[in-house]
Amino acid sequence: MRTKKDRRKYSKYLVTICIRQTSSLLKLLAASVIDSFGMLIQAEGVPRKLADPFDFGGGHMDPNRAIDPGLVYDVDAKEYNKFFNCTLGLLDGCESYQLNLNLPSIVVPTLKDNATVSRTVTNVGPVEATYRVVVEAPAGVAVLMEPSIISFTRGGSTRATFRVTLTAKQRVQGGYSFGSITWSDGSAHSVRIPIAVRTVIQDFVSDTS
């Protein structure tokens, strides 16, 4: 377990990220989406619908794992300010920037053919470590990871950037489908982020769906 001195290096944002990305969903989500009556969990609200990652987020919080996350998705406050200005329409060319804000999740709301997004992880675990990726692709979407293995060495950089290319396998107008990316060092660290993708045919169709 890390000491109090170690934990004081984490900002409030990083503490939140550590909790989110080390949350767990049981394999195939089976036990996580079934209620005590054996029924699929329903999301609250009107109309009623089956719960999805937009409802239950990254999964169940695991405080013990959050203390030692291994990797974190860090982001500077200035990047949030730019993102906010983009949402207000104060800046041009924001689509790529919004997709690539270094959040511990990936959302592509209008996937026509393909889209590539990037994320950067920072190693806060053992100085020497190798992580391999495990991908759960959203239904109807192909996922290509570059690279699929990231390594950290003593004296080297503590940051690594990877690219995720999402390709629609069907040209259809659909709802959101969900998947995940998990970086694992094969022992104590397993860092998972969700993916949400909606395939569309034309922009005007996505706006009215």
C-alpha cells in the first residue's frame, strides 16, 4: 500500500481517475447487470430501458486497487478549458480535439467509416513494467490498437501514447454499442476504460435519432 506521502502527489482529478479506471465489471458483465431476481437491471427514468455503461459507468469501485492503479490518464486543466470553449462554439476545428481529450473513456457519437483517437497513459506504478492490451470491441465495430504492448524502463519516459482506430463493419444507422480497452501487466494492475460508439449514415440522421 502506498504511504500518505505518495498519495499527496495525486491531484483530486487523479484520485477520481484512479477510482474510475480501476473499477471492475465481472466477466461478460453477467453478475453486474443482473438484479436479485435474476432480471437484467433496468435504468431509472422514463421510459424504462435496460441499463448500459452510460448508466452504470466504469463498474464497481475498488478502493484497494485505486490506491495503486499502475497507469493513469492525466489531463491538464488548460485542456479542459479548451474543451469547454469548444462546446460553446468559441473555437474552430474542435471535432478532433474533443475525441482526443485524454479522458479515461472513448466516445465516438458519429462513426461513418472510421475514426482514430489517441490517449496517453502515465506510469505511476513500478518503474519497469510492460502492459499488454485486451480489447472488447463494440458490436459492429472493428478496433485496431497501436501499439498493443507498452513498456516502461528505468530512466525512460513515464508516459506512453497509443492510438485506437475504430472502423464500422456495417453502413447502418444504429444506436450506441459498447466495449472496453484494458491494459494489464499480468499481475496486480489492470486498467480498464469503456468505449461507446454510434454508427451513422449521415450527420442529419444522427442529429434526429
